[in-house]
Amino acid sequence: MSTNRGLQANALGTSDSIVMAVAGSAPAYSIAATTAVLIGTVGLAAPAALLYCAIPMLGIAWAFTYLGRLDVNAGASYSWVGRALHPFLGFISGWSLVISATIFMVAGSLPAGAMTLELVAPSHADNTALAAAVGAVWFLAMLVVVLMGAKLTVHAQLLMSGIELVILLAVAVAAVFSDKRVNEFSWSWLGFGHFDGASGFAAGALIAAFYYWGWDVTSNLSEETRNSRKTSGLAGLIGVGIVFVLFEVFTITTNMLLTPKEIATSDNIMGLLGERVLPGPGGELLIVAVMLSTIATLETTLIQVTRSLFSMGRDRTLPSALGRSHPRWQTPWVAIVVVGVVALALFVASTALGSVSAVLEDAVAAIGLQIAVYYGLAGLAVVVAYRKLLFKSAANFFFGGLWPLTGSLFMIWVFVESLGSLSGTAVSIGVGGIAVGLVPMLWYRAKGSAYYRPARLDAARSEQVHAEYGHQAPVYAASSGDTLSTDF
């Protein structure tokens, strides 16, 4: 009899999930790390890129909402895409998340270290090796928190994200009413006129996708969330809405308050913006916000990658040891240890890659490609899973079909269109990282993993089963150690 107790059920509530969704998108970190790259790519059209990426991103959030009602699984899109479309595509979806999250361990930990140094030793903030070392300390601290359970993880998020959001709101209000403008607001910033053709728009949208990425951590926590068939998807939708407002406010105020030269030459846009609107404490406050945001999103990214690996190990599409949970804390401890070792190796390698900004630029683009893959596949999966119910109601047609499909096609288009405009390094990391997944996929397929013989995800059938057995609790694969579908 298996001693694997699975993950800790009912550890999180609705408000906890919303906090995790916002923290997953890391508003302060995303603005600090990516604004210069976005504005450097599309100029004054940065607010438009965020707006036109938010619309399809909400479609993907609706896809996660509808799919989460059918299948409660820590692997989220890995399970849904595999059961609705094809197991190979499902594995690629899960692998894309794993690779993007692993890359982010460097892309996120370096700024965490750099921002810490900016506060305590400003003269060393550009030292990549030292920033990597300090970032590694923060990473290990978050690794321990994630290992010790979902409840502790949420408590840490409430503290860090709460302080971050209070600082961001204070600076945003001060920025809106600031009289130190270099440009007056223009509605054209939200139009298409400032984009350099379709390729320019696609490049901006790819970067914008990185801004939003992370809200779907709520779906990876579904096995640990109360009433998760409703809660996880709702929290993701609310999280996307909150971070969209913050991203737009700060990107617009950046256009208004900073010159293109300042944006291009500054290694710390948030600090510069804070100093501009609140001379004295403003810059330091925003550095604190970015540091907390970066540490918080390291935590949520660890959750995403380790829960995904846990699900894949449980299904034996990767080594089955990854599917083991800690007997006391009920967290995927083997996956957590493996991710920790790999990330620390990447920290060492990152010291040879040059400056923090150089590492970030290629990492953001590569992660954007991988995000487009697994979000795009989820958008297609929901249409297939609900195909028999799409015309049953207007809500099903719009939120479970048309909007997610639009989001999926948008992500696929962005992926294809961006390949020709990105650097060879970014494409190699982004596409090459996905391609590496073909090795374990074919290996474990040959070994006969039951994942490759899935119970099809069919919303019409699930609706019928729910009508008959809806009063019973769902059966999770983790509870028995067997590879079972997680429907009723």
C-alpha cells in the first residue's frame, strides 16, 4: 500500500488564490524588468501592446476556468491538453511550463539579488556574480517556504504582496498627479499607429505575454484549494484584471514622466520613476516593492514548476520519484529538491553570461515563446472539451469557445511571427528548450505510461456524471498513488 499522501487538500481559500494569482504575475518585478525591453521594442505603443495582449490573455484565463471545472489536477494544462487534444501535445504543454519556469529561476533571482544590493550596497548592484549569489540565497529561502506547505506559502505571499501593492498604489497615485511630465498623455498610445508593422506588434505582444505570465499558478494549486472547480479559475480571472490595471498605469506614466534616453540607459526604471514622482523616498520604496515582488514570484514559479513535475511524475511521464509528497508537509519534496539543484547550477552558469540586463533580455523573449505554446494549446483544448456544449448557452459559446479560441490563435500567431525577429540566442533557448522535451516524452511513451492512454476530457460526459454523482468528492490520483483521471 502506497504511503504517498498526495498534496494537502483544502489548504487555500478564494482570497488566498487571488493573492497567489497577483503574486504570480509579479506586477512590480514585471514592470521593472520588462518595461525598458518593451518600450525599446515598440516605443510609445507599450500601453497598446499590454492592452491588446490582455484581451486574448483573458480568453486564456477563461479557458483555464472552464477546463478547471472538468479536471482538478496539479499539472493543469499538462493534463487538460493531453486529455482533450493529444497526450503528446499535453506533455509539450507541461514541459513548456517547466522549462520557462526553470529559466525564470535565473531571470528572477538575478534581479532579486541586484535589488537587494541596490538597497544595502548600491556600488555592487551591477556585479552579476554577486547578484546571482544573493539571488540564490533568496531562492533557497523560498524553496524552504514552498517545501513546508501551501499555508505557509500563502502567509508569506500575503506579507510580501501586501507591502508591494500598497507601495505601487501610493506611487501610482503620485505619478498620475505629477507635474514633472516630459510628454502629455495621448490616446494614440493605446492605438496601432506606433507599431512598426505586424512584426513589431507581435514582438511587443510576446514581451507583454511575459508581463501577465504567472496568474495560472492558481490552477497548479487546484488540488490544494477549497472548491477549486470554481475558485481556481475565478482567482485567475481576477488576478489578470488587477495586474492589467497596474501594468497600464505604470507604463502610461513611464511614457509621460521619463524620456526615451532615460528609459534606454537606466538599469533601474522603477527607482528612477519613484524618484521622479516622490523625490527622496520614492525611489527606495519602489526598489523595496520590486525586490518583494521578485521574491514573491520566485515562490509562485516554484509552485508551478514543482506541481507540474509532481503531476508528471505521478503519471510516470517523468521519473516517478517526482510524484512523491512529503509525509508531513504534503508537498512534492523530490520535485522541489530537483528544481533547487538545477536552479543553483544555472545560477553558477549565469555569472558567465554578462550583465543582469543582458541575461534578462534573452530570457524574457525565450520565456515568451514557451508561454505562447502552453497558453495557446490550453485555448484549443477548452474548445474541443466543450464542443458538444458550446451552443447550449451564450456563456458557453463566448467564454468557453470564442474568446479562448481567439486567445489561442493570437498566441500561436505571436509565436510564429516572433521567430523571425528575435535573436538567435532567444530562439535557441525558447524553441530548443521545448525540443529537449521530446526525449523524455518518447522514452516514457515507450515504457507504457498510462498518461498516453487518457480518459478523454469531455464536458458533456462530465456534466452527465456530475448530475448523477455530484454530491461525491472527486478522486485525486495522488490519494492512491495510481494514475487515475481526476474527474468524478
